Amino acid sequence: MSALVIYTDGACSGNPGPGGWAWAVAPAGEPSETGGEPATTNQRMEVTAALRALRAHAAHGGPIEIRSDSTYVVHCFRDGWWRGWMKRGWRNSQRQPVANRDLWEPLIALVEARGDVTFTWVKAHSGEPMNDLVDRLAVAASLGAA
């Protein structure tokens, strides 16, 4: 069975500032979802987009691939950062508290429970239609959150 491909993105005007997140299912961009917060960071919005996408597809019966231009999100899973965080009591490699733990914990739990979620990095602003779509949606959501 081929994976359900979902593109995710986060945006922020200022860091911190008004932020937005979005996800959309490839190849047509539907369904999709967006949201925003009046005072947040770009990293929070990137993680929120992935979390909301997986929650929306919790009942999906096959593998899911999240495509994101966020190395923060992709490397967390590709490189297993989260395992180190947990081993160190939610401390990063510099022994500081892990930022955005309130979002990472439920996202990691969903990924682990499913066992069939992969993360792929895509270059931002490179003309990739689905990445450009979720970027536009996230930016629009951030403007609405302002």
C-alpha cells in the first residue's frame, strides 16, 4: 500500500509573533486544515502542523509520509533526536529543557503508536506545488492570527 502523503508547514511574522500552520494531502491539496496563534514561534507552528495532520488522519489504515521544509521536524524523527531527549529526561544535547515539549510529546506518541509514519524534507520555496500551497495557507493563517 502506498503512503498517504501530507505536506505540512508553519509560518510566523516575527519570532515570536503571529503564527500559522497548515497541512494538505497530496496530490490535490484536499483535504487540508489551517490554524494560527497570535503569539508563537515558527518552530511551534511547524510542529503543530505535523501534529494536527497526524491527528486528523489517526484512522488512516496505511502508512503516512509527512513532507515538510522544517529540518526541526524532519530531523527529530529521521535522526532520532526524540530518543535522546527522552533518555536525558527531556533535555537536549546541550542539557537544556527541550523547547516545545508540550507539542513534541503528543506528536512522538502518535508516531510511535502508528509505527508507519515517515518524514521527508522538501526544500522551501523551490517551486514544489504542494509545499508552496501549504506555505501560502500557513502564511494566510498567520495573518489571520495577528
